[in-house]
Amino acid sequence: MKLKININFLEKYLAYLVNDFEYKRMTEKYKKIDVEYKRITENLKEYDLMADVDDQRFHHFRSTVNHKLS
């Protein structure tokens, strides 16, 4: 009887340890993914701002060329 109780306790404790380890591993993985996501979105925001400036330059250039041709 005592042996069965100890085995049940050990099984539960082992399951707890495995779940805790898995939780910590997944948490670290998600933190890395979150950091990577933030880095990529920052780069995209910078690229988008640069694209907006290029678009404005293009439209300004096009409008001056069109006026000269008319």
C-alpha cells in the first residue's frame, strides 16, 4: 500500500516536472518569436515610411514634368 502511494506520488511529481519544463521551453520560444516579430514590424514600418517619402517625391516629380509638357 505504501509503495503504491509512493509510485502515484512519483508519477504525479514527474508529470508536474515534465509539464513545467515544457511550459518554460514554450514560453522561451514564444518570447523569441515575439522579439523577432517586433523587429520585423519595426523594419517594415521604416520601409513603409521610406516608401511614402519616395511616393511623394515621385508624385512631385511627375506633376512638374506634366506641367512642363503641357
